[in-house]
Amino acid sequence: MQLCRFRTSLPFRIYFKTKKSYNMKILHWFTAANFIQFLSMVFTLDHDLNCAVCRAIVDEVNYSISKVDPKQTIQVGSFRVDSKGNQDTYKKPYARSEVHLMELFEGVCENFRDYAETTNDAGKRSVCRTKARDGKALALKDIKINADIQKALKHKCETLIEEHEDDMIALFRKDALSIEAAVCEELTGQCTGEQLKIPMPVSEFDGMDAIVDDVEKDRAAVKEDTADEDQELMDQYLRDNPNTDFSVPADKVTELNADKNNEKTEL
């Protein structure tokens, strides 16, 4: 039995070869475009912004830790049952536990979607939040909201976490006083001591709290003045009416006195 050999026509082979070559060019162009985009993200951040990203990571983690209930605990130890039917487990605070910190570092870089570029007190490039964590009003000024910069900030965060996560968790578990210097200067090398002396820009509008406090103080002062005036009127009434019947509520005294005066007028 002779097998039939299928032979494509010359025009079809030329078309297929041309199509394949065209697809390869598109793939090369796409790869090159991705590489250029990656380089642009890398070079978008200078040394000052890299330091700011690291400091923002520390601030985000510290804030999340501060929001954990101190009474919340987690059970750790060996859950294997020994011959007596006991488990070697105990409870410890959930805050700063390894489980807690791993959960925090897993999602901390997503917070950089709420950050934008700004300048610090020294005029250097830095970052600040564009959305408040707790719903407070924000005073946003001198910020640059740019999609490429936000991607670069998030990418830098992910790179730092990927390279230093275990060491960062170990430092946060110790609750070191100079945690910012330990993470951003000593561990990652993203900041210098001089950079850490410059405060990070704050976008939260703290002035609103002061305004509310002033309003409350004014209200309290008005109430105090009103109470003093009422007391003076009562003292004057008692001096003029030494035989006042105190079984009558104080707020009714003036009303009763007015009624007596009306009766005298009618007589």
C-alpha cells in the first residue's frame, strides 16, 4: 500500500513562513517594550525615593501593629499529643508574633497604591499618603500623582520584602527602639544616617483636631459663664428673699415670685 504524501503548495509555505517571522518580530518587540518599561521603573526612583519607600514600609508595619488589641493572643508550640494526652502549647501576644508579621508583610506593598511623590523639609524627593488610614481629612500639597511612580514605589517595596523579609520580621519581633535605622540603614542600606534625621512628610491634617478642641473649649467657657450668671441671680434672690421656701425647686422660684408680684398688682 502506497502512502499519500501531502505536500503544501508553494504560496502556502511562503505565507506560513512570512506569518511566523512576523509573529517572532511582534514577540521581540513586546519583550523589548517590557524590558524598557522595567528599566524606566528602576531608574524612576533615586536614592532619596528608595530611602523613603523603606521608611514608609516601617511606618506601615508599625501602624498596623499599633492597631492590634494587646489582649489578643495566639496559641503556639507543639500540637502533638504525648503519651499522657497533653499538648506542649502556650499562648503569647498576637502582636509582633511571627504569624502576625508574616501576614503584614504579605500585604504591605499594596498600600503603596495610596502613596504619591512629594518633597521633605530638606527639599528632597520623598513620599506621602494620598488616602488616610482612619478617614481623617488630608491636606495634600506639593504632591505628584503619577501612575509610573506608583508602580515603581510598589515594585521597590516588593523587591525589599523579597530580599529581606526574614530579617525584617526578626527585627520587628524584637521591638527595637531604632527600628527605622535598623531596617533602612543597617539591614537594607537604603538610607543614610543623615537622611533618617529628616522627618517624613505628613499628609494627615492634624489642624482639624485643634479646631475641634478650640470649639469644645469655647462651649465649655460659655456654659461656665452661664452657670456663674445663674448663681449670681440666685444669690441675689436669696438676699432679697431670706424666707424662701427651699422645698420649691430652684428653677421654679423665679416663676412663683413673678406670680406673687402679679397678685399684689391686682390687689
